[in-house]
Amino acid sequence: MNPVPVAELRTFVQQVFQRTGLSAADAEIATDVLVTTDTWGVFTHGTKLVYLYTRRLRGKGLSPQGRPRVEREGPAWALVDADSAMGSVSSVFAMELAIAKAATAGVAYVVVHRSCHFGAAGYYAAMAASRGMVGMVMSNDVPSVGAPGSLVPILGSNPFAFAAASDTQGSMVLDMATAAVAGGKVAAAAAEGKSIPEGWLFDKEGNTTTDPNLFAKQQGAFLAPMAGPKGYGLALMIEILSAAVSGSAMRDKVGMWAHQPTSINTDHSHGFLVINPAVFLGSDAFAGRLDDLFAGIRREPATAASGGIKIPGQIESQKQQEALEKGIQFPDEVIRMLRVAAEENQVPLPTFLS
Amino acid sequence: MNPVPVAELRTFVQQVFQRTGLSAADAEIATDVLVTTDTWGVFTHGTKLVYLYTRRLRGKGLSPQGRPRVEREGPAWALVDADSAMGSVSSVFAMELAIAKAATAGVAYVVVHRSCHFGAAGYYAAMAASRGMVGMVMSNDVPSVGAPGSLVPILGSNPFAFAAASDTQGSMVLDMATAAVAGGKVAAAAAEGKSIPEGWLFDKEGNTTTDPNLFAKQQGAFLAPMAGPKGYGLALMIEILSAAVSGSAMRDKVGMWAHQPTSINTDHSHGFLVINPAVFLGSDAFAGRLDDLFAGIRREPATAASGGIKIPGQIESQKQQEALEKGIQFPDEVIRMLRVAAEENQVPLPTFLS
């Protein structure tokens, strides 16, 4: 396949979302989150997922007309009812709210419940960074990851993101699962008939296994937590800060957004923390301090093979530049799923898919 | 050695601290942080360190009469100047402030600068938990941990702690370094003449090494970050949320509290975040939800070898119970360092040291 021009991808995805009844404004948000993620090269969380979202929008488990609303709030916090709107729509709403509150309160924590899969956590953290603030984003999900000693999955791969922008040295965007490896990588190995390294996956006897099919075909295998007890601990923290605090579904009560009937609300929950460095440092000092920090790290000696020490998110940012100039070089699987999205939503195939 | 009764240890450490000019109240705080950490079995951060703190207190790099004070503040945040007081004294002050602010504001972030080594981060997070809130604690430190591809240490082992209390199922206390392994474990292996597993340590050519002496004897080796880029990313986040945001020393500008002249202020910085679940859920619901969450996890099937799935901090809590009943069974090294503390501060050896 040729590279896909970003503008054409955007027009297409926007059109698909609007076919399901999303307003133009909501479709634009949902499109921007997924297309931006693709420009980073993070295809597991990009427009490949459109067909799954639109199935759920048509099934009404996701509400095309859903409107996130503030249920309770104070100057530095809010509880948001997502009203089963697209996870991206509720998450952009919540992060904007947290940024606005932190602008005056200095810090803000906004929790969202009655939501669904929200895509790449880093997108929302980066929103705070682009406003000169610091963003932290978390979400729970259906259990797919074990705890030390467990024979079954205990918690979701509960993602964690953090972002902050320097003045001239770019942004830091950390976006990580608390699993040792993304479930998508295991599924990809299964699809390609490859085995996986030890330590990624445990079978239902609790032994590490190199057979990705035990996970991909739902035969009781589950992902290892990142760094053992530490990743498990962080995932549990995220479960508490998103689901326990908001009254949302916890652990196995969360719905499987990609697999369960499209008519049910999955009741995912998310947390959005924003800290405004200006209150501590005075208005302009923070971005300059990050210049010193990031430039200092980049100057440190590194192996030739590494090509220098990176700031988290730097590789994704470079890929984005390239994508905006030359288009996105998608794996075949993404193209296939985009065709499914076009067909299932009766949108004519755009040039790049035909 | 026989087990050391906790009350006798407490009296002794309090006495040692007061000999350096600490007030009875400050000595009590410093003592409680270190003795509590010992009851958890976390001897690397307990009273073993007393002689190092008192050397610095006598050298005035730590100020015995230092008084942490609020430099700037709002209803949901504060910047605290530690005034070179004991890290534990400033940290208890900051966490109390964050708890008081979160009680009304719902969330609070307090940053401390001009501080020093603060001991076990989990102690302060647990303070929030004991008040029915959720606590998150971070600190920077002198670089000892590499970044992916680096040939030198880039960031400290920057600890991260999180705590929350259930009603009947105990507390979760997560307390972790962002290094793959604690430097103390590498030092211990060196002292015992043992080799260490691959992946813990890198030499100055950037290769993994099994020789702990390259680290213990400061021959250019450095610790691996936890889970590679993820641990590096978390450590950088902590550097930003403690040092960059507060105007404190970053990375190699931080002083080595255990090694550098005892007359210098090391300028460590810490961050204390508190979230008050009652604002989201109503006053009583949170601890009950954590009962469901923790009990549900404990009911899940586990390997016989694991003895069941643990909630983070559970092992430390069990050790604490045992320590309070039977005394603390210290390794010889701790006893030796306690004797040094007694001698250097001219405090008579208590029974348990003689």
C-alpha cells in the first residue's frame, strides 16, 4: 500500500463517524484522537479501531448522542458522567475541564465514569502539556493481566500517561500499559504464527508460556504485569483512582468493549490530573526548566546503537512529522479494518482504500 | 542478635536525634518514620541510616533547628521551603498540609524543595490513607539509574508511593523505586561476594554486568531502569513533578546525601498528592468499595507457592504486627550502624546493643 495522506484519512473517518449519528463536532474529536494516534505510529490504538467503535455506536452501547456532563464538582475536582458517549468525546471534555480548573486552582482531578475505551491515554495528557501544564491520565479496563502468583487475570492493562512540554526541546509524552507487553503484540505474534519470549504470558497453571494462541484464542492465558509486583501495584492504583473513586465498575464488572454485545455500556472509568506549574514557579519559568532538563539528558553519552538518549514520546513525535509530510504507512491489517469500517457504515471507499 | 523491642529502639533513636539539637517533637517524627520502616522489614530505609543523618545534622548540611515553611500556597496547592530540616520532618509537615487542603479542596498537591533524603516514601502515603484519603508521594535523588541506551546514570532511583485504606481488608501501600532493583541489593551482593543477575546493572560500556563491585565501588556502573523505557519515563515524570516544578536542583545538581560533605544542603525535592474520595462518592462509600476490590482480588485463584494474591503492602503490614509483638530481628549490619550512631553521638549503648 502507498502511504495514506493524513487529510484524506481524517475526512474519511469523520464521515464514517457521522454516519452513525455522531454530531460533526463529536466526530471531529473522535477522528482527531484516532488519526493523531496513527501519526505517532501507535496503530493498535488508531483508526484500525473505527469499525469496533461504530459497531457499538450502532448497537447503542455507545450513545451517538451521548453528552458527558458534570455530576458533582468543586474548584479543583469534578465527577463526570460520560452518558455512554464515545470515550474520546468524554475524555476531551474531562481534560478540558481539568485544564480550566487547574488554571486557577493550581491542580485539578477529574474522574469520568459510565465511559468506554478511550484510545491512547497520551493524547489527553498531551492536551495539558500543550497548554503549559502537566497532565496525568489513567483508565481501567477488563482484566487481562495477572498479579504475582495469580492463576487468572486480575486487573486490566490499565494505561498510564504523563505529559509536559518544554520551550525548545519538545514535549515529553509517556504512555504505557501496566502490563509487561501490550495484548496487541501477543495477538500479532499469534496472527503471524510466531512464538513469544518467556515472561510475557502466563498459562492457566501459572507458568510462563511462549504460545501466543493461549491468549489470542482465549484459552485462559493472561499477560504478565510490568516489572512484576510494581506493575500490578500501579494497575491497582489506577483501578482505585478511576473506578473505586468514581463509583464505576471495577475489574471483571467492566465490559469487554471489543467483544461483548454492542448494546451494553461497558462502564469504563478514567482519571485526569492536571498540575499548573505556574502557581509554583511564576508564569514562565517551567518550560525553560524543562529545556535544561531535556537538553541535559540528550547531551549525556549513549551507545552508538541507541542513537542518543530519547525523551519519552520523541520517537512518536518524529513519526508524526514524517506522517504529516509523507502520509502514514499502515500495516495491511489496518487497511483491512478501515475497509470494514467503510462497508459496515456504507461509506464509499476513498481512493486510498480502493 | 535477639529481637529488638520496638519501644526500646524508639527511645534510643529519639535520644540520638535530640543529641544533635533536634527538638523533642522533630526527633519524635524522625524516629517514627525510621522505626516504622524497620517494623515493615524495610531495613535499607530504617534506623540503619541514623548515623548518616546525625553526621549531616552535626555538619549542618541538615539544619537541626530547620523549620519547613509555606512559601506560596492556594486552597489546593503549596510550595514548601524545607529550610534544610530533616527530610522526614519536612515531609510530614507537607503531607499534613496536603491532607488538610484536600479535606476541603478535594485534591491537593504540595511540593517541597531544599530538602534531603526523606526515607521510605510509603510512610507519607500511608498518612493520607489513615485519614480515609488517597496519597501519592514522589522524590528525586542523585542519578544512579540509566536511561535506555545511556552510558552513564541519568536519573535517581526516584521513588514512587501510593496508599489507600479499605474498611476491613487493610491498606494498600505501594512503595517502589523506578530502578529495576534497589541499589542496596547490589551493594549487599558486593558485600557478600556474590554475583548479581543479568539486567540489574550496566557497566560504563553500556553492557549488562553480573559484577556488583562495579556499582558498589563506584566504577562507572549504574542501575537499570525498571521495565526499561517505562521506569525511565516514570523517573523523569517524578523529576519534573518534584524538582522542575519547585525550582529545586535537578539530576546531577542534587547532592549525594550519604557521601558528600556534611555541610552542604543536598536540595532534594518531593511531591505529595492527596485526593479525597469523599468529594466524589459521599463521605463513607470509599473504604467499603476498597473492601470489595481487595477481598475480590484475594478470592481469585493463585498458585500454591504464592500463598494467595497479596495486596501491595500486605507483607510489610504482617511483618509490622510481628515486630510489635516480638521485636525486630535486625541483620547484623543494622546493629553495627546503630552502634556507630550511639558512639558518634555519645549516647550510652542501650541493652539491645550491648
